Amino acid sequence: MSGLLGGGIFLIAFSLSAAAQVKTQTSETQHKATEEVTVERGEIVYLKGNTVVVKMEDGELESFEHVTESTSFMVEGKPVNIGNAKVGMKLEKQTVRTTTPKVITSVETVTGKVWQISPPKSVILTLENGTNQRFDIPDGQKFMVEGRETDAWGLRKGMIVNVQKVTEVPMTVIAETIRRTGKMPPPPPEPLKAELPLLVVASRPAPPPASAAPAAAVETAAAEPAPKKLPKTASYIPLIGLLGGLFCAISLTSTAIRAAGSRIAGLRS
């Protein structure tokens, strides 16, 4: 147990000293960024509580529930949120998506003296603080020995080597910026003022006179009022004479009929 504990403490101290001998430098290379702009437009057609229904530009209806007070649109330079929005308000959401490609380069540098080499898998180096550290050799790893480059097979015990491990990690950083603007609906039109109807008096033309009488006679007749009863200008004498003639004719006709009847009776006897 004491041996195991001692070996564990030695390994921990060894790893800490070795980590201290590895120098790492990190650099970042940023390439040209690209932007993609997406614009969405719509009009509020329903608004109740924190639920909003928007009619999009293509005619489709989209429902947004649980809209928070922090979601606001800039209208005439002032923020408008769910609390003071109105039906008929026109909205525009502009999303700017920025994509920036980057390359993160890490350079790890180790300098030491070859204490033992097991090509092509590993090498043990004596570091500047006098400790030994084992390093695994990646495939294709190169070493700098006195200004010249060599591989694991060219290493010998006692050589001072400088090892650099370069790692490049490409990455893409995406950022989104959202701009929200809006436009309030126009105010309702003012009611029309009630206007009094105009009365138009149409004059009817006077009828033409019935006869071509002098103007003085027409004016006199028009001025006199119409009589209520007709004047008594006739008598009953013509009527009496007419009735007397009628009775005489009847009497003569009766006499003629009797005479004719007497003659017919005499002839029969």
C-alpha cells in the first residue's frame, strides 16, 4: 500500500510538472462575414389578452400566443407592445442573420532532451525542470533537431528536440439581429354633417284660354265668382202645349181603331 501511494504521488507530481512544460498559444483568424436578411410583414386581425392573430403578406393567418410585454415594435420612434397594440396595425419583422467563419489555431510547444525513444509510438523527454515525461507520437509528427526536421526514427538519446503540435479548428459563429417596426391603423373617418334638404318650388304654367276672346272679357270672367244657382229664365207653357198635342193624338188613334173594329164586325154578320 505504501508503494502504491508513493507511485500515485509520483505520477501526480510528474503530470503536474509535465503540464507546466507544455506551452500553448491560441490564435483566432476571422474571415469575411455574410449577412442574410429575412423580412416578414403582416396585419393584426385579432387581439385578445396575450394572443395575437396576424394575417401575413401571403394571406395566411398565424396565431401567436403568450406574447410577452418585452416584445415590442417601433412605431413612429416609440415602442409599442402587446398592451397598446391595435387591430389593423401593420407589422414588419426584419431578421438579419450574420454568419462569420473562424479558425481557432492552437500551437503546443515542448522542448526537452531525448531520454528514451520507442519509434514510432512514443518518446520520453527530460524537460527543462529535470523531470521526465512520456509523450505519444502522432502519425506524421515531425521534430526539430538543431534546426533540421526529422521524424521519430531519426531521434537519438541525448538529442535536444523541439516539438510543436498545431491544431486548427474551424468554426462558424452565427448571430441574429431582429428589428421590429409597425404602423398604426389610420383613424376612423369623421361622420358627415347632417345637411337640411332643399325645397324647390316648381311653378306650374297657366293653361291657355279656351277661346280667343278679348283679354278684357277673359279678365272680367275670371274676376266674377261662379253663381251658386242657375237663373230662372224658362216657363211651363211649352210643356203644357206638348202634353195637349200628345193627348189629341191618342184620342184620334183610339177613334180610328174603334171604327175599324165596327166595320169588321158588320162584315162578319
